[in-house]
Amino acid sequence: MSLLALAQASTSASASTSSSSDTELDAQVDFSTMLMHRQREYSGWFGCGTKMQPEPTDQGYYLEQYVLGVLDFSSQYGIEYSISYTAANVVGRPSKFPAYGDYPETFTMRTYGDWWQRAPSATQEIQPQNLPKLATHDYIVVYFEDYVVPTEVAIFETFNPGAVIRIWAYGLTKHWTCLWEALDTDLAPTSRNSRRFAPPLLKTTMITKTLRIDFNHSQLNYYTEIDAIMLCGRTVSGRLIQSILEEQARVYKSHSPLSKMGTGGPISCKLRTLKFKPNCREKNDTSLHEFISNDLGKFLLDNRQEDQLDTPACGMCVTDLPFEILLKILSYLDLQSLFSVGRVSRTFYDISTHPLLYAELNLKPYWPVASSELLCTLARRATMLRKLDLSWCGGFNEISPTEFKKFLTQRGDNLTHLRLNSCKFLNASCIENVGIVCDNLIELSLRNCATDPPLLNFSCLANLKNLERLDLFQTAFDTELLLSMLEGNRKLKHLNLAFCGVSVNMDDVADHLATYNTQLISLDLWKAHFLSARGLLAISRCRQLEELDLGWCLREASLGDGLFQLLSNCPKLRKLFLSAVRGTTERDLLHIATLGKNLEQLDLMGILNITHERVFDILVHCPKLQLLDLSFCDNIMERDFDLLAEWSRQFKVDIKSSRIFDTR
């Protein structure tokens, strides 16, 4: 399903008082109706030529402007209190373009290729049928100084270009519009040159100064880097902006719940479809009753021929199938299609609202339309909810903390999987509600949650005792709380503490893991702090480990026997990232070669002591190896690059090197 179909969609204000009857049609928000209203209100899928965004007859001058600030992002390679590889680097004019190469002054995201999806820590998508053909892996939301009618968006890519798949704009009408969407062929590997990427945009009259850029890393050979983003267009007068805001308020009022009470139910909709227009000049109170009693039969008979055109010739209708089969068929539909099917007939409505179809909910692909009203509607249907993904939803106050807590209170007691990545509506009260209500969770993901100001209150999460997966990537928390959670969740198998902040002592965490979490399969400590050789020795006691990321977190001059003990005690290890672990010695590299029989992914980026001889040892003795990152290894000389390329073909290993940076 293309996300272009969601381009103009956002929340509808058509929530009405819900009925206590389980068989009554939803009175809150119909997903497909919401999109249809958007299409009528804003004249097309993309908000072009809309009555709320009239043709800007008093356009000003042509303007090129660069990012003024960053509103949101899903991940970054750098840490918050650094300027290297962070999202903030897209602010302002290009600083490196047109040069090509790896530059800390650019914006870099956390992953590339599909290597993270091949790792033991990989997660399965909830409700995968909701995903578009080209899934979004990362995004960044930026804003500019002046409102314009967009004519061009230029993205300055200085390293491994080709990951941009969508460009969105947030208009004055508070709805997202997709200005451009990539095709499969657009993800083909590009030449190793910087580029000014400015795809042809949808022609629109919308007014915006906020953009969202979506990225898909699946075809990237290495990390992509963005230097700057430019928005081009014609300015508009303040008078026009004010008129649009006034019109927006008027339309919002006209679509309030009270204004929709007279729109009628399914019978009225059917009569309107048949172009029934009764004459009700007199006796309005009895005219409809008389029509139903005396003339309805003739009216339906006169229109029977039209209905028969849609009747199957075989005499059997799809609704004649057993309920269980229809339920199974509908279980393959994405959420939007499920809502649309419910509008076909009462039979399909009854099936499409069955709780089993809503046992898993993934609203992440529908982030442009996810709202408090939609949560209200889903709360009526999802009475058997087990898995919920609200990642990326609720931006610009579309989901309120109060409505989220209400939804969780109603449907969260049986949740086993909860993903709230980059949910900016979360506050301390929301987190507290998760800890109190969702005591059956086995997976909790709080990646990139807001931490400033103030630090979110995670204390109630200590109530969770059944966790098997905990993801706190780029989310700050307190050491004591984390230690309490580790002690209480002894079945924990996957733990992500990357970018966890300076307040956490990783040696203490490692000691707790070795004591209470011996079933751990994957551990991500990327750019975590205060992990020493002592902590590495403690981690080596987690003998079931299959994945370990220690990138940028071991700063000591020597690892001692830590790496040897790790490789000896954890023979199942398949992924080992030692990016910039400067204390890695030649002896450690020999241990990797002799003990890493099951290694599939090995990252030695920035290791100072590695030579091509040690590389050959690793390739020979690690037969399952698929990825080997040797970028920025100082002892890998220019003369070694051709040899590495030959070994890459010989051993069928994807070897990353920094040869392309020599021209800087």
C-alpha cells in the first residue's frame, strides 16, 4: 500500500458519543471515512487547489532557505552533547558539499543495509500488512523560517547517497502532504559522489515551512550522510496566512460532533446513494413514516435492476461463506482496508470489527493520521489487544497523553508487546501508566523518548516482571531503576542501552546482567559510558550471548583478558561490534580468529593495531563471516585495499574499507 494514499490524511474532529451497544456502528472515527472527508475537504489526495488553502493569488518572491531547526528524528550516529554526526548538523547552509566522504559535521543515522535485520536482536513487524512497499527506517523533521508554496526540496548528500524515499510537508491546515515518493528503482545503488537530490515534487498550492524526510537504508553500502536541506518556493503574504487559519477554524467547527449528528445512518446513506429525495414540505413528522409504510416497497422494486447488476451470476455471494473463513480472509487486510470493508454492508461491518482482527495493531505506518480520535475508535474494537506499536505517532499534539492513558487503561492489561519509539506525547504520567497497567509485557520499546525537560519518571516500570525484550535506545534513565528492572526480569533476552546517557554506570549494569540475566541473547551498549575491562569480564558470564555491540564504549588502553573470556564463554556469538575500541590488541585479534567460529558480523572500525595479516587470519578461521568493517583502520595501508577487494570476493565477505576517503 502506497503512503501517497495517506498524504492529505490527518485526524478528523468527528468524534461523537459512543454507544454502549456492541452492535452499533462506531460513533467515534471511521478510518476510511476520515480519509474520504479529507479528499473532499482538500480537493484531492494531496491538498492541491483546496478551499482551505486557496490559490495564493498574492504570492511574494521566490525564496531559497535552509533548515532553521530540527523538530524530531528517529536516530542519529552521534550523541546529544556532541556535534559529530548529529541531526542538528542539517541546520544552515551546506558545510561540506560538494566534497564527498565521511564528515562528522553531517547528519548520520544509526544503521545501513539490512545487517541489523539479520542480527539475533532483529524484531518482527507487528501487523506487517500495514507496511508500504518501501518501508521507512528513519526520518527527520525540520522547520524553516518562512512559509512558502513549495516548488523544490533539495537534499545535500555527501556520503553514500540514495536513502531518501519520501518528502512530506506539514501545511497550515495541520495535515501532512506527501510531496514525493520513491519507486523501487530509485533505491538502486548510486555512484560514490556527493549529490544535490531534488526530485520532482507534487504540484501543490499548500503553504508550509515544515518538512519530514523519510529514509530507507536497505540498499546502502555504508552509512549515509546529509549535509543540509533546502526548501524553495514562493513566499505568501501574512494576510493570506491569516485567512487560511480563519478558514481552518471555521471548517473545524463545521465538522464538530454536533454538526455531524444530522448526517444520518446507513439507511439514509443508502437512500442518498439511490438519489432518493422525498418531498417533505408538509407534515414533516409523518412523511418518512408514510413513505416507509406505503411506498418503500415500490421504491426498492424500481431500483432493483441497478442492484442486480452487482449480483454474481452464480447465485452465491461472498457473504455466504462461513464466518470463520471470512474472518481469516479479512485478517490479511491492512488497517485502512479493514475499515473500508466495514462500509460495504452490515455483514462485513460485523466481521471487520471482530476483536480478533485487532489483536495486533501497528499504527506506525499511519503516523500522518494517528490521533486521539482514532485511538477512541480502536479501543471499541481491540478488546483482545495483545501487541501495539504506536511508534512515530502523535506528533504536533495529535495524540494527547490523556487519551493515550485512557486507551491503555481500557485495553492495556493484556498487552504483551508495546512499542512507543519516538512518541513525543509521552510524559511521566504515561510511563507510570505503562508500569501500572501493562504488567504482562514481554517486550517494551521506548527508543528515542523525550528526556529534556525533565527526565521521564520510569520508576513504575520496576513493576514489570515478565520482560524478555527491553529497548531504551537513546533514552536517558536512572541507574538504580535499571538495576531494579534487571533484577526483576530474569527472563530478559534482548537489551538495548545504546546512547543511554552519562548517568548510567555500565560496570554496575554488567555485574547485574551476569548475576540476574544469564539468558541474555543480545546486548547493545553502543556509545554507552563507564564500561571498563571489569564490565567486559562480567558480560562474558552471559554464556547465551549471540550479539554484542561495544562500539565507542570501551575507552581503556587495554581490555585485559576480557575479550578472550568473552569469546571463550560465548561460543554462540554471531555479531560482535568493537567500533573504535582502541584498546584492542593484536592478541585480541588472534583470539577473534581462533574462537569466533560462529561470527557472522564483525565490526573493527577504527581499530589501530589491525594489519592485513590479522585480517586474513580472521577470514580463514571464521567461515560464517558475512560482514567485516575495517573502515578507518590506520594500519590498513593504500597498498592493502586491492588485496582486501580480492579477499572479499574469495571469502564472499562484505568488507568495508575507507579507501574512498583518500581524496579528501
